[in-house]
Amino acid sequence: MGLEFHTSRLADAVAWGRKYSLFQYPFVTACCGMEFMSTMAPKYDLARFGAEFPRFSPRQADLLIIVGTIVEKQAPVLRRIWEQMTEPKWVIAFGVCASTGGFYQNYTSVPGADQIIPVDVYIPGCPPRPEQVLDALVLLQERIQDHKGFSQVRLKAEHDKIISANKLVRR
Amino acid sequence: MSKTALEKLVARFGPVVTAQHAQHGNETASIQPASWVEVATYCRDTLGFDMASDLTVVDYLGQEPRFEVVLHLYAVATKQRLRLKTRPPGSDGDDETPVIASLFGVWPAVNWMEREAYDLYGVKFEGHPDLRRILMYEEFVGHPLRKDYPKEKRQPLVRRPPAET
């Protein structure tokens, strides 16, 4: 019994550490980037919530923030960047374009980044207010603390599916 | 007052100019496609239109010929503008069918514009040095700005596997 108690508390401690040290990879493709910059800037200061560092290498990041429209031509790039990130990893779709495709309903735009990779938190708005972004981050932090990161659950299922489809052996 | 560029063009080429329009100095001439390069060269050398500022295509679905190539010219020295149009023949809607001579030899600037027109409308520019898609990906089938391209049609390169319930 003592062992059980100990491991669960350890997991919570790890989750606590993870939620306050999110290293983000901003995948900025469009005008939402300006709003993202203001969120990062001193006035709203995303760093207050622990998401201090934009790491411009997916291998060093655990939070992918998709900021702006994703076009079909770019989709493989986004998918690959997400695949390069180390687990555990989370994804935030920033703005309506990243969430649903927004008002782009045509041959070129992906109708939502979740068509390509699993997304944890969607932020509506065109562009979103910085307060919404901070709210989304806090929401994600709560989920990380509760071990409920949506993309993590989906990730496992899809990952196994892809692995079995490609006949790869996981070491 | 001296003759306008459009008047000079009509005086020089006559029936090659099938239609013309001028209002408030905004001049347009429709050209027979066979004389496309010849007229363009004349505009550059004699009329002084040294800058090809834009080249686009209009899709008149249901008409014959279907596509119209529109060229916007600008003369830097005289600050004049001229619009040339032509309707390449054989444009019955089949892929790659409309063919028009490339103006790359006249203004190298039309290189990417013609590639864009080819990519989005499927108008083929004969004599273009590198006619391939410029905006869409290579795997894309068809030409998306044609009026008969379905509005909601997607050609995804990558998608997630369908979700398990």
C-alpha cells in the first residue's frame, strides 16, 4: 500500500513540474502571430505561467502552439515537426484557422489542425485576445496536473496504429 | 495631343486588335492569340511599355474560347498603362488544352506569373523555360481556380487516421 501511495504522489509531482515548465514551439504561419507576440510580450507575459521559452527546435519543446492557418502544402511539415517532439507533448490550436480552418473553406486550407495531429486545447477568435491564450494555457496546465492531456490519450492509440501499419518494432 | 498607346496599337496592327476599350486613360486591347508575342514585342520596343506588372487569366465558363489571358503593362518613363487581352483557342475545358505563346522572351518578369496562371487555370504557355506548378504541390490534380473545380474539394497530403470510438 505504501508503494502505491508513493508512486501516485510522484506522478503528481512530475505533472506539477511539467505544467510549470512548458517549453513551447510556436508554429507561427499567419496573422495570429502578432497576437501571439503580444501575449509573449511583457504586458501579458506568458512567462508568468511557466511557458517561458520558445524553443525553435521541436526536439526541445513539449508544447506545440499552432498559430495561424495551415495549408495542405504545409501539413506534412507540421506533422513531421509534431512527430519530432519528445513525449509527453501537448498541442494548442491558436485561433479559428488553426482550430477549424476559420473562414477559409477552399482547396488550399486544412479544416483544422486536428485533421493532422491531435490537439489538446482550442482557442477561438480571429485573432484571440491574449487573455484567452492565458486561459487556454491554464486549462492545459490543469489537464496536465490531472493526467488528462487529450492528445496524449489519442496519441498512444494513433501511435500504435501507425507503428503496426508500418510494421515497425518499438524498441 | 499625341496619339494614345491604344490608338498607335490599332493603327499598327489593324484587325489583329479585335476589340478595344478606353476610359479615363484606362486602355484595353483584345488581341488575336496568334499575334500575342508580336504585339507584346511592339508594345515593349516601340510604345515603351518596359514593365509587365501582372499577368492573369479569366475563366469564362460556358463561352468559347473559354479562357482569357490578361496582361497588364506599365511604361515607367511615361507612366502609362495598357491592358492586353487574348483568348487562346481550343479551350474546351479539357486539362492542358488552352495553349498560348509565352512572353518570357519579351519580359522575363512574366516567368512566375505564367507559372501561376498555369498552376491555377491550366493555361499552357508554349516556350516557357520552366512551366511547372508554383503555388500548389506537385501531387495536386487539376487547376483549382477554374470555375468547374468543386469549391469544397480537398486533396490532402496528410491526414490523421480515423479516431477509434
